[in-house]
Amino acid sequence: MRAVFGVDVGRDVSGISIDTRTLAPGDLFVALRGERDGHEFVEAAFAKGAAAALVSKPMPGRVIVVADTLRALERLGGAARARAGAKIVAVTGSVGKTTTKEMLRRTLCAFGPVHAAEASFNNHIGVPLTLARMPGDAAFGVFEIGMNHPGEIAPLVALVQPDVAIITCVDRAHLGLMGSEEAIAREKAAVFSGLVPGGTAVLPGDSMFLPLLRAAVPVGCRALVFGEGAVDARLVELKNSAEASEIAAEIDGVPVWFGLAAPGRHMAMNALSVLAAAAGLGLDLARAAAALDGFAPFSGRGARRRIAVPGGAAVLLDESYNASGASMRAALAVLALQPGRHVAVLGDMLELGDFAQGEHLALLPAVLAGADSVFTCGAHSKALFDSLPRSKQGAHAADAATLAPLVKAALRAGDTVLVKGSYGSRMRDVISVLESPA
């Protein structure tokens, strides 16, 4: 603390916390102001063993008083980055950020200790917090960088200063807040502004905005494009089954083979971006592919589980964490690969503004191709539901909690059920009901 704030709190600090519910003894508690004022919890933080508290007003206890605790958290992040010997990878994109982050964690662990947030800490608080928590002995750091308004990415990536920056894809997520898909592309391209000199930019080759993205790569930095065709990280062959995929690829001229415990072209593309990042870091690509082999998606982002239904079991595809047009189509394509009756449970895609109805109706071809029975919730999904043939209409409800028991009652043995929607649509309420024993 002395090196950053010129203050000695008289006790070693072993971690950083912004939430007393997860605070560990020895943590520095940072009292941020938000929906709740963190200063209300300083006493509770000390009761749980906090080493000190970072506050913006005088308070009892071992406190460091600063003008703005969020700016102070950024200073802690900047200090951690300055001392770091780690190679840093930043990930942004309309979809696939967290899955790609976890693929990177798995891959880079084959080469040394990796620091990455356990959750999607990708905003103006999560990024500096994750950076400030980075251990001095980390060999690699992986940072997810998100946005839903213009101008959010540049200051975050300036703090992170990545050696490699990945854009997973450019899609129409947050279209209502950004105004156009081109504006989304320009904001995503800002991730390259923070690259260290001689760093590497990893770009999606199938994006219509590839020229725009490539133009944003700083002079002296390398651009690696992933996808199909004449690109640097090239998908040679993809074999999908219901539960897995086998991938042949060529990364920076090196042929590799690996498998994922998940089907879908979108998963293969995320994996290609990770191996392109490994090439940018100068790592052994065969070893990187071997480390990535067997990667499985996790809860909320494609995890596959069996659930009990009358007469036996059904397969649950848990995509409940978030949704956009591209991720909806990808999830429905995976549903189509599954055995049995295909049941799609879809919630609203949010932050689309005046584009909402059109974006939901645009899902109709993918829904018709991938689902036998469709359940929807939310105001925007109602138009999609009403456009379906009666034979495919399961039920519609105003919200996920109301829809959940209707879905549970309709499932039967041998079904595969996909649950997907934006975070604010609370599709996790459907997951909870489907997984409950009653």
C-alpha cells in the first residue's frame, strides 16, 4: 500500500475485495459506491478480518482515505500491471468472451501459472479488480473486456496493456445502445489500442468488418486472422456429433488436431482464436492444442446435463447466462444435432432498443430448423412465438418464473431441451425448476 498510496496500514494485505460476502481475512476492502454504498460495510469487513479499507471519507479503523475509491482501485490495477512479468491476453467480442477466456486459461496452464477472473469481471470495476488481484508470479494473465456503450473499451485496455488482444466476433448485441453494427465493430476494435509495442491482434476472418478491424491494429503489431479460407488460424475440418467435435486446423502454418467436449462451429472458432493467441505469444502450438483438447463448456454457457423427467431422463443444454442473435443461432444449431425431440426455451434478447422486434423475428428460420417445440417468455419473444406454426408452439409467458413449470410439465423422456436468453431475462429461473427434484 505504501508504494501506491504512500500509507503503511501496519498489516500485510493478501488480497482485494469489494464484497464482504466473499471477503477473506487479510483482504483490503475497497468501499465502492454503487447501488449500495460500500462504506456501509466497512465495519463488517473489519469484523471478517480485513487488513484495511480503502475509503473516500474518514472512518474508524485501518483506513486509507482517497478522493475516489474506484480511481484508487484503478491505481492498484495499474501498479499490479507495472510489476507484472506475465504475458497478458485481452478478450472482447459480441459473444464468446467468457468461453474463450476459459479456453485460454486451460491452454495457458500448460505453460505456467495463469491468472484470470472466475466470473465475467469485464466492466469498469471487474477489469481493474482482476488486474489488482494478479499475483506477482503469474506467467499469464487473461482479461475479459466488455462493453454496451461507446467509449468503454479503450480505457480498460489501456489499463490492461495486453500482449495479445482477441476479438471473438462482431454481432448485433447491444444494438439498441450502440446504434449500428458498424459502431459496435469500431468499439470492439478499440481493444487493439492498448496493445504493447510489437503485440498481436487476433481478428475474426468471417466478419464483414474485417477491413475496419485490421485498420485498427497499431503499426508494428502483428495481425492474425482466424476462420476459414486464406487465414492465419484456419479451420481445415470440423466433425460434430451430439456431444463433441473433432477439429483439424492449421495455426500459423502448423497443423494441429484436437477435440472439444462440445459441438458447434462457434466453439471451434473460439478455439482457433485461442490457438492464434498462443502463436502470438510464441508458444508451442502442438502443446497448446493438446492442452485445449477435451475442453467442455460450463454452466450457463452450453453445459450439458441430464435431468429427471417423467418416465426417465432428458438432456438439458444450459445456455441461460446470455443471448444475442449470433449465439441464439449457434445454440439452436447445436440443439438440432441432438437425439430425441428438440425443445427450445427462449427468453428475450435485451438492449436492442428499436431493433428488438426485428432481431427476434429474424431468429425464425433457425428456430424452425432446430426446434420441434418452442417455449418463450418476455415481450419481444412473443412476436417470435406468434410467428411459429401451431404444431411447434409450446407456451408463452410474461416471464421465466411463470414459464418454467409449463416447460417442466411438457418434457418427456428422451427430449433435449435448450434454455437460452439474455441475463436480464432470468432464464436461470427455468434451469432451477428443471433441475429441481419435485
